Amino acid sequence: MSNKTKDILDRGKAVMMPTYNPSIAIASGKGLTVRDVDGRMYYDFTSGIGVQSVGYGDKRVVEAIQKQAAAFTHCSNLYINEPEVALAEKLVKISGLGGKVFFCNSGAEANEAAIKLARKWGAAEGRYEVVTFRQSFHGRTLATVAATAQAWCQEGYNPLPVGFAYADYNDLESVKAAVNGKTVAIMLEAVQGEGGITPATNEFMRGIRKICDENNLLMIVDEVQSGIGRTGTWFAWQGYGVAPDLFTCAKALGGGIPIGALISNAKTADVFTPGAHASTFGGNPVAAAAALAVIDAIESDGLMENALRIGELFREGLQAFVDKYDALLEVRGKGLMLGLVCEGPAKDLVAAFKELGLLALTAGEHVVRFLPPLTLGEGDLEDVIDMISDALSGVYGD
Ligand SMILES: Cc1ncc(COP(=O)(O)O)c(C=O)c1O
């Protein structure tokens, strides 16, 4: 490790709480790649964990941010700004749900808003419980940690907020068993991200909608990782032919500027009344301007179609490795949200990829997760497949 990288890592360790364990200090990003402070380049097939879907440094996004920053960077929610209205109009339009939007700053905050809205909606009947799923991930606030049915992210935080019941993903019977007289909503990811890149089956998504309709429950979909075109539709639920009552997005929406959004249908559009919920930076004009530019770029460059087409090629490339190595078990996911399931620790493969200049993620212990920018083309994909091939030869032998 060079002095520059070591110096920044050491300085960070001394003054930043050790919630993360970084090993690279990023200096810049361009397109599909990032460069560290020592000039080493990496393909970022994490997109900054699902954020840089239009790639680093997209000119249109940068210009939108610069232009808005020069005009004004903040206005309180005592007033309104045009970019937030334009973004809400756009989200209502591309969702097709005919509802309204609440803006905040992150995925956890958007999910927290969804949980609060559901509770408010059910309050008159004394209903408040939300059914969520094992292997899910919904964020790091106390309520979203409670919603995330995974021990590793709950440990040490007791007592957690009450009002969550856990079911098994892709298992409708376990959902039916979790629903009771206090249930107000079912919240799920259309593709479980952190939990292992597991897509919901068609039957499961439609079954959840049916259970919600039969029991007067709200269906909430967390699109924080899967949303904004990554799976080939604006939101992954759109690929299932069902419509939720509420869904959340964040990450890729702002092209790197923090933003979160809760989007409703008509039924839930006016549950929050003035003063019922708020966020100082919600609807921030710079974030909204960036998000509008991201959505425009995805539309005008055909990036959802590209996610499907290149995603299929990437999947085929990974499948060839599964066919070759017994230690690789399966490729799964949708569009450019792909998981390579392995017998051993996924972190070993992620480390081997990094050595060769490719950044990937784990999703649980046994899944390597790829979330490349949706701008990925065939030439770069070929380079990356070669890197993966070399790394796998190094780990498993030829
Ligand atoms: C599905 C899902 N929901 C919520 C979150 C939390 O988002 P944030 O880190 O922006 O709070 C994440 C983050 O990885 C996520 O993947």
C-alpha cells in the first residue's frame, strides 16, 4: 500500500468511527471507473453500491448540479422550489401509480416514512404491524433495522421498535401465517439485494398483492437498490404486472447527491397531513435537479434497454464460469443486478477481483454481487469477464 493511501486510511481511522473498513481512497471517477489517490484505476462494478447508474461524471448531471448550486442550494419546506415539483411530477408519471411523493435524503429515511405512513393509515383501526422478510435489508435507523430481519444488523440495538413480523421470502404460506388483526402492511424488496440478489417470483409478487387486497393491507415495495432502471424497468415491481400502494427509492435517483423518495398511489397520497412528517433537506433543489438529469439520461440513452441486453450478456459470461467451476453454484438476478453464488466465502472472490482492478460486492456470505453502471457496453464487459476469468483461475486453478 502506498504512502498516500495509507496516510488517508490512517487519518480516517484516527477520527472517524469504525463503522466501515475501507481499503481504497478514491480520488476521482469517470464513466465505469474510479481512480484511487495513487492513480490506480478500477472498474467500479458496485456503482458506489447502486448509486452511479449513469456512470461517474455524466456531463448532464454535473451541469444540472452546477447550475442549480449557482442559483440556490437550499430552501426550507416552509417554501417550495420548482425542481422538487418537477421531480415529483416525473416520479408520479414514470411510476404510473397516480399518487404523490414525499422527499427525504436516504433509503432508510424513505422506508421509515413508508412505515410511518402505513401506521398512520391504520391507526384508527389500531393496526400497526408490518410484515417484512428474512434476508431483507431496509436500512439502519431503528425502525428499518427492526424491519430488516437479519440478526447481524440488529445485534446490540435492543430494545428494537415493536410492530414487525417476519416471513420467508418467496413463500406465500409463511406470509399468510404472519398476517393477523394488527397487520397494516407488507413490505418487501422486489429483488432482495443485501440478502443475496434473490428476485421475487412472479407468483410471489402477485400473491402478496392478493393477500394485501383480501386483508385491506398496504403493499410497500423497497426499490432503494433495484430502482431507477437497474432491472430493465424504472422500478423492479413494474416487471411483475402488479402495482404496490407505496414504494421507496434512493441511491441511484440522485446520481451521487443524497436523496430519498416515498411514492404513493392515489389511496395513500394524502395520509400525511401538514406537520405529520418532515425532513429539513427533503426536496433539496440540487438533489432534485441531479435526479431530473439522471432520469433524463436514462430515458434518452436507452439505459433500461441496455441493462437488459448487457445484463443478459453478463449473465451468460458468469454462467460459463458456473459451468466450469464446481465451487460456483448459480447466477441470479435481473438486468444489471446480478449475483454469482459460490460455495466458499464470497469475500475471497471479491478480494481477488479487487487485486486485478475490479470492484464488486458481497451479498451475504456466499454471493458476489455486481451492480455496474447501466452505461456498461460490450467492450468493457469483455475486459471485465477476462479479469474475472483470471481471478477465478488464481483462486480455483485452471
Ligand atoms: C433495499 C435497500 N433498502 C434500504 C437501504 C438503505 O439505504 P440508505 O443506506 O440510503 O439508507 C438499502 C441500502 O443498501 C437497500 O439496499
